[in-house]
Amino acid sequence: MTLAKFKRNLPLHLMILPGVIMVFLFSYVPLAGISIAFQNFIPNRGLFGSEWVGFENFKYMLQMPDIRQVIWNTVYIAVMKIVLNQIVPIIAALLLNEMKHKLLRRGVQTLIYLPHFLSWVILGGIMIDLLSTEGIFNRVLGAFGVEPIFFLGSNNWFPFAIVASDVWKEFGFATIIYLAALTSIDPTQYEAAYVDGAGRWKQTWHITIPGIASTILLLAVLSLGNILNAGFEQIFMLYSPQVYESGDILDTLVYRIGFVEAQYSVSTAVGLFKSVISLVLIVTSYRLAYVYANYRIF
């Protein structure tokens, strides 16, 4: 790099310097804590004074009686979220695209993506009120003679309540991506299809969906990296010991082992196990995105 080019780019480098420092401090420096997974970590001895035990913590993790159920819960909830968070936004975008009244369409769009900006601390309280035995959902069910269901206290219903509430929170914001993709479709295609006698359904099936197929494929492939991310904040706010069987995931297990039971080494091992698998999935998803959707970061 020449001196003149360096001087020209220096303001840009200085502008991103605070961000680089923050990433280094909060993303790279804490990586030293990974060593805890290979130690019998005792806080008052620190990282350098604790005994090294190799892979004993990982062996202990794999021998935990509930680890298979926790992994299954994580994958099951995450996959359901991924699938529905692909399907529901597509349907919503198609329906919004068919609305001719612009003011009404903007109002509906604002209402459906508003929950995205609320934290699960707020939404958790709302969902607890809505899904309690005396909440509005059970009142509606009671009007049809159905017995009250404790959605957040039943192992049969808890995963579906988690997935449904997550989709409600996120689908509106994801709809924006598909609405943006719809604007790239040449409107003359619809005019030609109309002249040929195609109705709205056939236009949607043969023009709209193929027109956004690349976007659908890209988002579907990239979402593979989230298979082990079932949503810690949401589940932490909504679950209880009585639904550990169906709602406990890797992230909540790490929290409970590490902060409640103070088994720091085992919790770090579980977290590292999840991170390594997630890294493999993310690399695979980006590779698939490049092959099938011609998407690349670098």
C-alpha cells in the first residue's frame, strides 16, 4: 500500500477502530476461557492454577442421563422454527403483495413486524398471560367446551407454544426480505400472463414464487447454521422445571449447570461442544449457499 493511499484511507480505518477494539475485547479475549472445558476449574485458582483433566468433562457430558433428550429438544425446536420461519413469511409476503390499498398494506405490515423489536422479557410476560389456564386462549377454548390447557406447563404443548410464539415475533420482520424480493420481478410478466388468461393463483405459482425462489433458497440454506440455536432468551423466560423434559435445550443446560450448579468446567464443555457443531453447520451452510444460490461473503 502506497503512503498516499494509506493517508487517504486512514480516516476510514480510524472510524472502524472502535468496533475492532470492541470485537477483540468481547469476542477474542474471552476465547481464553475455552481452556476451562479441559480443566477441573476452581475459581480461586484461576485459569493457570486449575488442574488439567483433558477430555474428562466431555466424557462426563456424554454420560449425563438427560444429554440426549436435551440435544433432541434443541434440534427439534430449532428445526421447527427454521421451517415455519421460512413458510409463514413467504405466505405473509404473498398476501401483502396482493393488497391494493397501500395505506392498509403499510399498516398491516407495521403491525406484524412490531413484535420483532420487543425483547423476550416483555413478550415473555405477555405470553405467560395469554397462555395461562385463565388466559385468553383458554377462554376461547372454553367457549367451545374445551378443558383449560396449561400450554407452558405441559410437555406435550410446550415445544409448540415456543415455536408458535417465536414465529409470531419474527415472521413480520422476515416478510420484509420477501417483499423486497418481489419488487425485482418484472411486472410485464404478470401482464403477459393476464393476457394469456392466467388468474392470480396461476400468476403466483408460475411467476411470483419462481421469481423469489433464489431468495427462498438462500435464506433456507443460511438458516442451517441455526439448527442448534433454539432460542435461549425465549425458553429461559417461559420454561419451568416441569417442562425440562421437552423444553430444556443446550443453552439453558449450560446456564443451569454453570450458574446454578457452579459446574463451570462441564458447562464450558457443553458450550464448546455446541459451538464446534454450530461452526461446522455454518461453514456447510455458506458453502451450500455459494453452490446453489451464488452467495458469498468474501
